[in-house]
Amino acid sequence: MRCPKCNYNKSSVIDSRQAEDGNAIRRRRECENCHARFTTFERVEELPLLVIKKDGTREQFSREKILNGIFQSAQKRPVSSDDIEQVVSRIEQRIRSEYESEVPSTVIGNLVMDELAELDEITYVRFASVYKSFKDVDEIEELLQQITNRVRSKKKRSKLDETD
Ligand SMILES: [Zn+2]
């Protein structure tokens, strides 16, 4: 594996652990030349999955695309990249278990929104406003109402969970 910094082709593995719920191995490597550290992922090669877009065209399913969308929405929020990786893994697993070779883009969008609503309200609103490209004020108000309800039920739940 070539070092991304100096292009040297020998590196040593300094840490290796399961990632993506056991679907991948994450390795921390150190370049034997410049000692830069970088991360590699090893995962089973999967069958191609196509996303059916709203206009009927297809494109290859892309983890990165979902990751980037969430990363952008989560800027300056207390959301770690591990959180986001886990969200995307859960979504991908679910899609691959429920759809064989094609999945509508709206299904993915809704799964992302469900996950983000649990993770962080602000990230959720940001993602939803881009994804849904609101047409009128009613839609925004409806979304805000949903969030208020979710926050309330979440607070109730965490109160019950508190031990002290
Ligand atoms: Zn290097």
C-alpha cells in the first residue's frame, strides 16, 4: 500500500481492528520511509447495487456520496466520523438485505433522515433541507414539529434511563 504522502510502497501495520460492524477491517499503517500514518479498509467485494434516481436514471450506489452528504450536514456539530461511518454502514446493510440489485434513491434518503434524527437534530434539519429542497413554509413547519416531538420523546426516554 503506497504512502499517500511520499508514495513509498512499504508500510507497517500499527493497529488492526474490526470496522463497520465486522464487515471491514480497519488498519492503521505507518510509512516506513516518512513515518506518516494513514488508514486502510479491507472489505469483501460486493455485487454492484444501482440507485434509481427520481428521473428514472440509474447510478452506482456510492457509500462515499452518502458519507459526504452527512459530513457536510454535520459540520461543527458534536458528531464524530465514527458515528457517521456507523450510520452509513447500518443504512448500507439494510439496503443490501432488503434490495437485491436496485434501490430507489428516496428509500436511501429516508433511511438517512431516520438515522440523523436519532443522531443530531441540527444535522438532521440541514440534511433534510437539502434533500427535500422545501417548496413552501408549511413543509418546514411540519419538519420542525416532527423534530420537536422527537426531542421531547428522547428527553423523556433519557430521563427514565438516568440512574442518579
Ligand atoms: Zn511516506
